[in-house]
Amino acid sequence: MKIAFVGKGGSGKTTLSSLFVRHLAATESPVVAVDADINQHLGVALGLTEAEAAALPAMGAHLPLIKEYLRGSNPRIASAETMIKTTPPGAGSRLLRVREDNPVYEACARQVRLDPGEVRLMATGPFTEADLGVACYHSKVGAVELCLNHLVDGAGEYVVVDMTAGSDSFASGMFTRFDMTFLVAEPTRKGVSVYRQYKEYARDFGVALKVVGNKVQGPDDLDFLRQEVGDDLLVTVGHSDWVRAMEKGRPPRFERLEPENHRALRTLREAADASYARRDRHRYTSQMVHFHLRNAESWGNAKTGADLAAQVDPDFVLGEPVAEPVAASR
């Protein structure tokens, strides 16, 4: 399952996504965790030091390698240079799988040991001094979107993406790449404003959206969230001494997380697992093509000097056995 955590800045989305990743790892589930926020905090939330997190390879820096690997022998893609963030796979493309080893993971992922379990961690990479004034955030997350477009995952496999704060993800089609989106909202007017934006923007795309109420301190907070988000409210999370210790860099064993918060994480997993049965591969692929054609027309054709609409393979459906896996080349 592909799962996104979104919310306004300061809502606690990175903390909750890291807790969810720890919960999955504790059950020995295969997990790829992706920090898709330029404010790179997921690694630290998973126990890395600041120096270790800063040393994670940036996916954006390896974009040429990612493109060259994913295009494989797809005859519709003339070169890696003509691939953009929305380029869809087709016959001959190489696909990524959660459990495999491949050159993309070798270059861009690092194993992070938790207690217990371990996960693969990938990061877009932060803005650098060279980016200031000449690059936008979406140029960084393009590598994430391209990988999601080429990723085949099955039941019991998890890709967890900590997204950028607010509603910035709607500047591309990446918001449609997930089986389940968990929106983290505080019980305040600002806290639910991003929920309203997401609900409105995602309305026509069949996005599965559930709200996780965070920093809920009592019945009044719970009543507020129920009134504002209705049936989309899945579960709430309150104060956590375990999280406070984690934020100080001294987390206890994960098993010592408060029982009510363990129950909340199990609820999130149950909702994510249930989304697998509703997966529509044809819609997923058609949405991929939809946003690719929009990006091609608005800027991609001019940037690459190619007709990017020709990259679309009309007979390809991601996840179907149309494209057989190609052995990793080095």
C-alpha cells in the first residue's frame, strides 16, 4: 500500500508518520519510508542523528540515474533527458518493487534499524544554497513522483511518504499516487483548514482521505474535530511522554509507547490495509496519464523539445503482467 501523511506545518504529521513506520517495522512488514518534505525531519524522527539524517542521499541528486534505470527498454522514451516527473511507465519500462534490490535503492535508500525491525529510508533532499532563487520545491519531489509512478506494491507491503506541509502537493499529480492519505489535523480552525482544501481538491480524483486528530486534550477538542470533519475523522492522538522523549533524542523502547497510541496506530494500519481491496489499477494509471499530458502541454514539451504525449503506452496498466520485471543492471 502507498500511504501519505499530510497536514499543515506543525501539525505533527512527521511524528505520526514516523510512529506508523515504527509500528509497521515492529510487525516485520516490508517498508519503504520516504521523506518528501524539504524540511527533512523524518530521519531524525526515526532515530537518526542530525548528522546521519543530513548525510542521507538526496533523490533529486540522483535523478539522471533514476530516469535511466526506469526507462529500461521502453521504445516510447527516446532518452532519459526526455523523461519528466510525470512520465508514465509502459512496455519495456523497469518497475520498482518494495522487497527487491536495485540501483535506485542502492543509490538513494539507506537501511534504518529500529527497535524492533528496520526500514528503507529515502529522502528528496533539502534545498541547497545553489537552489535558492532558481529552483522550486516541486523540482525536488519530482524524483519521488517518478518512482511512485513506476512502483508496484502488493498486500502487506508499505510505502509511507511524509509529504510537504499544507496543500502544496496539489501542484503536481502526486496526491493521486496513494491508496490512503492520512491528514493530520489539530483541533483548531487553522488545523482543519488544510483538511477542507484537501477535501475540495481531491474530490474529483477518488482520493481516500482520513483525518487523524492530533494534540487532542479532551472532549471539547474531540467534539470540535467531529463537528468540523465528520465521518472522515478516523482516530485521535493525545499527549505522549514517549514522543516527548523521542523529540529529546532519548526514546524508550517502542513497546513502551502508550497503549492508547498503539491502538491508534493499529487503527491506521487497518484502514490502510482495507484500502487494498478498493485499489483500481486502471484509474491509477489513467490519472497518471492525465497529469502527464497536462504537464507535457504546460511546460514539458517546451523544456525537453519532445512530444511527451508520445510517451503514453495506451495498452499499459501498472500492476498488470503486461510489463515483466527486467533484471537490475549496474
